[in-house]
Amino acid sequence: MWFEILASQDLTADQQTFVAEQNQSLGWTLKASQADFTLSYSYYACLVSQAGVSEFIAYIAYHHLFEDITINQVWVAPECRGQGIGSRLLQDWLASLPSTSRVTLEVRQGNQAARALYTKYNFKVIDQRPAYYHDPREDAIIMQWCISEGIF
């Protein structure tokens, strides 16, 4: 695989710091990030920078518990956006999952780029959480992908 799967406990201290900084920019608290690093079911599908082992180019942060997987974040470094890296990482990661997998995520209603990406890979809208996000206040769209429905 051209990307790595790392358990959150296997992230180096520098990698945890890097991820926690990205999480803060997305509204996570430092305490929430630190708690996530201790969970036995927390993973990262990541592409590490050639320049250094502590810096990610892109990652998918997720929880994997039995056949249920919840994506917490799909993140691509700002200087690498628009190059298809996030799309390729998502596609190849989905293709690597066990045949019984079901993947769920939440996305801001107004995040049309992310919603288009997930729709491209057959995620379906299954529900909505009114006024879930703050700054700005916005609904969360809950999407789900099941391997049984085909990958692409």
C-alpha cells in the first residue's frame, strides 16, 4: 500500500502533536485529541511527508469497532489540496477494508466539496442532525457506505 495504517497509540509524539494541531483547527479540543490517542479502536490511514516522519500529507482518522467504521476526519495538507490526494487515499482505503465493513461519517451541510467526494464513492445520506455544528451553525449530514453496495 502507498499509505500506512497506524493505530493511534503507534503515532509518535510529534505525529500526535501534528494531528492535535489539525484537530484544533477543526474545532476539537486538545483534551479530546489526547483522549482519542488512547483508544484501542482509533486508527489513521496516512500518507507521510517525504521531508519528515512527523508530518502527514493526508490522513483519514477513524474508529474501527467490529464491522462498523466511523470516519472522524479526512484531512489533506493545504499545499496538497486539489491534486486528488484525498480522493485517492479515500478510494484505496475503502478498497482495503474487510468485506463486512460499514463506514459512517458526518459532514457539514455546506461542505459541498466533501459531500461530492463522498457521493463519488457511493456514500449515501442516511440522516441529518439539525444545528449540529457551530461557528457557523449548520446541520450535519450523516452519510454511510457499505461494501456490499459496491465500491465505485
